[in-house]
Amino acid sequence: MPRPHFTLTVATSLDGLIARAPDDAPHLWASAEEQALFFADVAAADWGVMGRNTHTVADRPDRRRIVFSSRGGGWMRPTQLWLDPAGLTPGDLARRVAGVRALGNGLILGGTAVHDWFLDHRAIDRVHLTVEPVRFGTGLPLFSRHPGPAEDVLASLGFRRTASRVLNAAGTRHSIWEPQAG
């Protein structure tokens, strides 16, 4: 079974934060344009992968989800698998859900620890990044060991921007990033 393709879709503040606190829902501060792109990504994915807090903030019983939790838990709903990611690989995720629906295209939905897990496994194949024109000052970074504006962080980690556009008059920017070959 080939490793699935994983896209990190994320909205950040100008200062590179994905939320002010673990229970801060992006739909409360993200633009309508970002939300439209987000929901298009969700609809196109086979499975969403997220942490327990992200799941709790936006619980959707109708969505296929793999929820990372150090407590594990197993199949909490027919299409929602909770598991402890320690010792697992991205390919293991596909094997765990294959009986429900194949995982060819996974969507990484957060939070920071989930982003870190995929980064550590070199399994972020594409990033859909929206930068909203707000500053939080403090909060949760895109990656725990790499603070700063998201575009700078991605470039420092070896990703390259392949597309970019302004989404609205407020200056919300959306860009696509991919790992550089080599």
C-alpha cells in the first residue's frame, strides 16, 4: 500500500499563530474566503487528521476523521478513529482506516502537535496556507520548534511557494507550498 498524500491546510495570523488558545476556533477569526477554501479542501479529502482539541472545537459526526490522542480510544464513531500516534507512521494511518474508506488523500487539520508529527515524518506533501491580516501576539504556532510568520517558517523548512494570491480587500493571502526536491 503506497503512502497517502497529505496536505496541510491551515490559516494563521500574520505572526504565524494558528490559534490564540487550544479552544480557539478558526472560523471565529478567519475570513469567509478562507473558510470557503478550507471546506473545499475538506470535501476533497478522504480523511481529515487532527488532534483531540481541534476535533472537540469543531466536532462533526458526519466527517471521516483520524483523531490523534495520547489516550487512544479506537473507533469512537463509524467514521472516526481515535489513536495514539506514538510509534505509528503515515502509512500506518492508511492501514488502520482501509476497511472503512481508503486513505489516498489525507488532510492535516491541526493542531500544532499534529503538524509536528507530520513534519517529523516528512509527510507534508503540500501546504495550503492562508495568512489572515490579524496579529495574536501569543498563541499556538504552526510548528512547535519553529516560531515566526508561517511563510518564513515554511521557506526555512525547505518548502517553496508554487502559487499565491490575495483573497479579499482586507489582504488575506492564500498560497500553496511544496517540499523542494532533494
